[in-house]
Amino acid sequence: MKKDEIKSAIIKTILKVAPDIEEDEIELDANIQRSLEIDSFDFLKILTSMNEEFGVEVPEADYSKVDTLENMANYFLERL
Amino acid sequence: MPSLGADMESAILMEWLVKEGDSVKKGQIIAEVETSKGVIEIEVFEDGVVEKLLVEEETDCKVGTPLAMIKSDSKEKKEEVLKVEPVEVKEPEIKKEPIIEKQAEKIEQDTRVKISPIARKRAEELSVDITKIIPKDGLIQLAQIESIVQKIEVPKKVDSKRDQKDSMRKAIAVAMSRSNAEIPHYYLSTSINMTPALNYLEVLNKERTIKQRILPVALLIRGVVLALKEVPQLNGFWLDDSHHISEEIHPGIAIALRKGGLMTPALLDAGEKNLNETMESLSDLISRTRGGKLRSSEMTKQTITITNLGDLGVESVYGVIYPPQLAVVGLGAIIDKPWAEGDTLSVRKVMKATLAGDHRATDGRVGALFLEKLNKFLQNPEELL
Amino acid sequence: MDNTTTYREAVKLAIRKAMSEDERVFLMGEDVGHYGGCFAVSMGLLDEYGDKRIIDTPLSESAFTGAGVGAAMNGMRPIVEIMTVNFSLLALDQIMNNAATLLHMSGGQFNVPLVIRMATGGGKQLGAQHSHSLEGWYAHIPGLKVLTPATVQDAYDMLGLALSDPDPVLIFENSILYNSKGILDTKATPLAIGKALVQKEGKNLTILTYGINLFKSLEAAEILAKNGVDVEVIDLRSLRPLDDETIMKSIKKTHRVLIVDDGWRSGSISAEIMARINEQAFYELDALMARVCTVEVPLPYAKHLEDAAIVQVDKIVDMAKKVMGLS
Amino acid sequence: MELDVTKAKEFYKQMLLIRRFEEKCVELYSNQKIGGFLHLYIGEEAIAVGIMSVLDEDDSVLATYREHGQALARGISAKSIMAEMYGKVEGCSRGRGGSMHLFDAKTRFYGGSAIVGGSLPLAVGMALADKMQNKNRVTVCIFGDGAVAEGEFHESLNLAALWNLPILFVCENNSYAMGTALKLTQSQTDIYKKAESYKIHSKQIDGMSVIDVAKASTRAVEDIRESNAPMFLECLTYRFRAHSMFDAELYREKSEVEEWKRKDPLIVFEEKLKEMELWSEIDTKEIEGEIKTIIDEAVEFAENGTLEPIEDLERFVYSEVQNG
């Protein structure tokens, strides 16, 4: 799977969890939680959803590695 | 139309989920209504049969408007007994009419608020929901309205559905200002070392799949609930000039809506939920809140409010009590701070917990006791399981 | 110069002034001449103006009141004195069917510039045929103007105002007030017919009253002030026309109203005022409108019964407290 | 009083005008052009015409609700009376009075009072004012036999006599107060005697004869002007029509009515003129024609009159100029 595909999958998931966010609000290098006002619950949902899609578990210790769209995409790319 | 909140005047009946003739069970959702706070489900409080839907879909109804006639099982029996009498029963439908009216009348009577004309006028101007004011000597008068709204700017009248956000802000403003004016608040705060709790969670979550993970906020709520069990004076209401302690614990959880606005639906029966259940129902409550699918009981049953603005990085939260509740617990952001333990100074995860209490019901001593208990549980997180 | 005088003297001064300034003015009634007036208002005027202008009449209320109407229609400015309001009922035909209607019936051709003065009110153990207060009742009649002077100043001013009015004016003088004293300024510009007067400003409660009850209300206001109630006392002065503007303005300020009425409550002027407040200032009210009226009984002779029947200061205080939620 | 041709013609024409005018009123009332009560004077015309003929312009007249005859004889135009009955602004009381309340300031006609006896006190006051203002006027107060039973009658006669007021009291005694005969209500049916007891110079005369009425009232008015004291005339008369329009006349015999009709003032006058050989001078056809024109014009005037706008309903309750 290509990084771009992963990215668009992540974006799709974010939009599903927070339907009121516009796609162009999601920036590549911005902190997902802070820039999109996504709280810990929604963030957990996103990760749960990604886990269902890619089968990759993100341990709590790795949360700092999935803080931006770019980082999250890389994180999954490495583990797929 | 049930009143679902202190600041609700009316709502639009969006959809009937039952039709005439359907049997309904207590607690069943029979309709969805759109309020200034979003779509809310209406539940039924008795077993029975839907006899008549009195309001069409998409109708704006004032609080107190009868929406449907539900003939409860017990009543039907009564009617049967009546029919045994040798009275002409040719047209039973006609016989039912007056019963409907009678019940409708009764509903209206029950929700009728005695209020002086000038007080009503001022309340309307200032968007104060008079149904939530406790009358003094059976009557609401101007002075009471004015004490409530002293600090509120007169909001513009906003009625259209499009301006929901505005009307919600207005509702919050009114409730909050009313609270400030009516309730003598006292505030307490304490810093809690969260390192033990977070370490405990880390260990716990390591074993779990993402789905089963517990978020710190769930642990915190669990802590608050257990602390309330030990200091129950803060859980309940101030009604009719007296202090009512609630046995059930239904904390209202402040949930920010991304589109703006804040709701505090109740996490029902939190006292009977363990940590996992707390996490699960919290997750469910949050998604339903944001999806506009709250139930009426969740809108009305709160016994205390918990505000957690930690996600937004706010360090301490001094809440304003929602009348007729007795307290607001504020949980701030967990941040790294120097922490002294004995002679040692080290960096710890620290959270500021605050308590705003109604001075008419409790005093600072009770509040301090509560914060102490909360701290105790968070230092011994295994007790929160 | 001491300008304190009695109510009686003020009325007399006003009659004298009118008689001196206007030849068309004359006084007619039972015992106004040789006796000097039942309440001694016209004492001495017969000597001053002669029996052509101070006319003693037989006990023919209808005829001499009607004669007043006829004379008024025909160029004169009569003052008809009827001994008490109860006796005026014998002249009711003339007051109601002629004085009040002629202008209208004649399509505006014949106005009746007549002044009828009469004593009103109880409190002196005069029993059920000499003690009633029917001014509110007369205020029902379109075509009439009904004045109730309470103060010495108004006792003086209102007679002049009434005489210069083109239409029939009834002046109700409470018989107990004749001996009351007050400051009289004969040079002051009189407050027009139909204007109420705020006698005491206040912000918590409006008391609307007239005649003798103005003083009882002012006394009550002092007592209420000690209870923290700041009362506004308004002297209605004229029961027809009523000064709606002043009444509503006050209610918009205080949001509470108590009407002190010397008449019986059913179909009374207080009932009319309440209806108007309901029509014009309902949304300003913060409490039920209240009133103190005379108990609905023909006034009894026995002192304690009569006292219990008529308006008293403590009744006003009690009712005011009720309106304020203090009892 | 000398009766010449001119005066004879005038009397005849006036009586006939009243007769024809009222006959027209009956028709218009039946057609609902006129509403309310309509009290007809037919049969009593001689009194109004006789009395009015002797008055000066400056004298005052107060009448009852049966006053079309007095109003016409006093000189109020048939047009403005008819317009009044039509309820039009052009009416002599702007349509606010109607048949019972005809008023006219120009001819000093003070109504039109529908309270039996209610105008007597007014007459006392009118005359009192004249006396006080040294005006040599006479106030004529006309009322029926019913008024005699009212207290106001007695109060007023007493005051008029006591104060020496220039009033001519005229009692039109037609024997019935509405539907009750005088003899059923009065112990003394010679009404002039009641006036006498108040020391008022009184006389009972034939009210069906315009000449008698004119003669008596001429004397009376002269006396009043001279003595400044009231006079009282009791005119015996009869109304040929019902009390008002809606009246079955159960209280009197047809024969009685027929008997009085033989004394019809128009017939009595015609006979008198024939006796005096003046009748040939009266061109009845011409007079009828003139009267027809007057009445036709009056009806047309009333028909074309304007209705007062409702916005003006509350006018004339109080004077519009507040400076008395």
C-alpha cells in the first residue's frame, strides 16, 4: 500500500469520526488533536478505526509518533 | 413536550417513531425532537398504547404541549369498569374525546407557572425559562427575574433553526448567569499528582486492544464518582430552599461540540459502573451527544457536573453550578510540574482539580473532604477498577 | 402672611371670587342663604350678594337642579348645592337625563355649564341616608365631569375650574374635610380638570385615591415607609375624566397598585381603574391589583360599626403589605 | 287677537302642514325610513299653531316627545326635522336626537324631552336666567296630562310661582297618559285647578280650536310679559292616532275616537271661517299643493342627507370648545 493511499484512508477516518471537519482543514504537519479540536476520545476512535482497517495497534507509548497526518501515515507505512 | 433543560422553551417534533395503536413500554423512545441543543429522543414513562398523536411532525411545540395520548394499561382497565355500567355506549369514540381533553388540561395545569405579568414580560425579553424558576410563595415576581438576569446582556431573539448555535449560547449564558446570581458559590482547588494513575493506566492499557483501552478521563470520572460515594452531600439538588442528596449518581459530563457549544448530558447511574463500563458508556455518551441523539433522561437527570477541559490544555477550571445541582467538579490539563515529596523535588504529571459548591447546601469543609477523597483514589488507582 | 385656611373657607372664598368676577354666577340650594349652608360654606354670602344670587330653595332637588340646568343653558353660571349625595338621587333625573344629555341630544347646540356641589362620605354617624359616597357612581355617566377635591387648594381651585368649564361638573366635598386645614395659594395656577396629582413619590407601590382617603393613604404611606415600602400616593382629583396617563406612568414605575376607594366595591370607580390598568398596563403588573373600599353595607349608625365599614389607615396598611408580599 | 285672512290662511296652512307631514311620517316609518318611536300629534295641531303664533323670536320653547307639531309651527324647517328623523347630519339635532329630541338654537327650541315632566324644571331655570338677565322673554313649556302626576310638575309650578318667573305652562290634556285615562290616575281631573293651588293664574280652554288657543295664549303671554309671573293653560284635546306607532289602542273605544274626530281642528276651523265668511278666501288646493312641495322636498332632502361618520360618534358628549 502506498503512503498516499494510507493518507487518504486516515483522512477518511477523521472525517467519519468528526463529520463537521472540512477536508482542507486537515494539514499534513499539524497536530491532529489540537488543530482539529479532536479530544482523546475521538483520537482513540480514529486509532480504533485504523486498527480495524490496517490491523495495526498503536500502543499508548507510541501516541507521540502518530501526532500528525504525515507521522501517522509513516507509522502505518512502516508496519504494513 | 417535556422540558429537557432549564433553558428549553420549545422544540420541533421531528419524527414519530411510533404510530397510533402501537403498544409502548416504559423507557421506549417514541419520538425525536429538535431542540436548541440538537436532536433529542423522547422516551415514554409508562407502559401503554399510543391512542392518539396530537402533534404532527415538524411542528414547533412549547414545553408543556401534549404530544400524544398514551393510554396506560391500568387506565384502560378502569375504563372497562366504567363501560360495564348500563350507559349508552353506542359511540365509544365520542366517549374518549372528553378524556383526552381532560388529560390535556391536566398537563397544562401541572406546567402552569404563576408569574406576574411584568415578570413574564421581563423573562421573555431576557430569555429566562420561567418553568425552571422555583416560585417564592407560589409566585414568580419581577425581583426574582431581575436577580437572575442581573448580569445578562439582553440577547437578540433568535428563533429560526439556523440560529441554533446562537440560541444554545444564549441558553448557556442564561443558565450560567442565573447560576452566578442565584447560587452563592464557593471554590476550592487542589493539585493532584497524576503520575501513579497514569502509570497504572499505561500498564493496564498495554494488555488491552485499542478498543478496550481506558482513557484518563474515564479514570478521573470514576475517581469523582467514588469520592462522591464517600462525600454524598455534593451529589443532589437545592430545591424549595432545601438540600436534597441524591442516592443515584448521574454526573453531567461537559462535552464540547466541535461546531461550538457545550452540553452536559448525564452519565446515568455512574455509581453502579466499574471502570470498563464507565469508559464504555462515556464513549457512547460522547458520540451520541455529538451525533445529536441524546435521550431525555440524559438531559434532565444530572446530579452533579464534571468539567474536563484537560484536552484543551486548560490548567484549571472554575465551573459554574447548573441549578438545581449542588456542585461542579473541574478537571484541568495534566501537565509536567515540579513536585515535592518529602525532601525530594521531582517532575510529576500534575492535574489541578477544582470544586465549585453551593454554599447554601454545603461548606468548604465538605468540599475539601471531597477533593481529599478524589486525591486518595487517584493515588491508589487500583481501587478505581 | 399666614395662608393656612380651612377647606370650608376655601370653598367659600372660591364662590365669593366667582360671584365677584362674574355676574352670571349664582348659588342655589337648600339652606344656602338664611341658614348659611348646611355645612356653613355659604355663611354670610346672602348679606354680601343678596337673595337674587344666593337663593334658598324649597326641598325640591329635582326642580332646583333642573332649574340650574335650564339657567345654565340660558346664559347663567349657576352653582347648585345639594346638601348630601343621597339627596342628589332625587335630582338624578335632571342630572342624568338632562344635564348629561342635552349637548349630545341637541347635536352640540346646547351645552350646560352647570356646577353642582354636594357633600359626600360617611364617618359621622349619620346613618344610611346621609353618609354615602356615590361619586364613583356618577363617574359612570358620559357628559358629566366628576371632581373630588381633597386638599384645601383643590377645594378652592376646583370651583373656579368647574365654573369655567362649558359642561356640567359635579364637585364632591367630603363633609369631614370641611374643617381640615391646609395652605391655600389663591394666586397659583390651578391644575386642570382631569389631571391627577402625585402627592408623594415612591417606587414600590402606587396608591390611587381621592378625597378624604388621600390623607388616610398618606398616613398609611408613612407607616409603610417604616416597613421599607416606598409608596407613591396619587390623588386622582377627577374621577371623570380619569387621568389614565398619570396612573399608568406610576404603575410602570412601581408595578404594584392599591386603590383606595370611598365607594362600595361592586361596580365601583376602583373596579373601573383596575379594568383600565388591565387594558393599558397589564404587562407592567408584578402583583395582583388590590383595593380598599367601603364595606358593602348601608352605612350603620353605631360608631364601631361605621368605623369598621369605612376606609381606615390600618386597612390600607394591611392591604399594602399584602400587595408587597409582607404578610 | 284679530283674525284676518292672512292669519286665517297661515293657521290653516300650518295645521295642514303638521297633518300631512305626520301622515308622511307614518308612511316612512312603515317603510323603515324612520326608526325608534314615532309619537303623532294628529288631532292636536290647533294647540301648537295657536301658541306659536303669539310668540316672539326671542322666546323659548320646551316641548315633549310629541313635538313635531310645535317644531314645525315654531318655524323649524320641515327639511331639517325630516332629516333628523332619518338620522342624518342635516337634521336639527344632527341625527342624535330623532323624533323625540328635536332641538334648534336659532328658534330657541329646547327639545324634545322624553322624560315626562322632565322639562318643567328646565323651564324654571330658563325663565330664572331671563329674569336675572333682565330679558323680557317668555318661556313656553308644553307637556301632557301625564306630567301632572310627576313630582317635578309640582316642584316646578311652585318654584315658578314662588319666584315669579315668566313661564307659560301649556298642558295638552288629551285624556290619556299613554294608555291610561286621566280619570284612572288623578283625583282632580281639572288640571288647571292644580296650577291654581300654586297661585298661578290658570285657564281651561278648547284645544281643538286654534282661534281659542291663539286668543288665550295671546292674553297669557301679554300678562306674563307684564307681570313677570307664570300662567297656566289647560288645553282640552285629543290625539286621533295611537300613542306611538305600535299601539293597539285597547284602552279607548272607537266611538270615543270618532266623536272627537268630529271636533277635528281643521274641520272646526273651516266651520268657523265659513261662519266668518272667510273660507272662500282659502284656496285649499293651492295650499295642499304648497304643502306637498314642502313635504316632498323635505323627504328628498332627508334621503340625500349624509350620515355622521362613526368616528364622530363620541362628539358632543363634552363641548368642543373648552372655554365656557
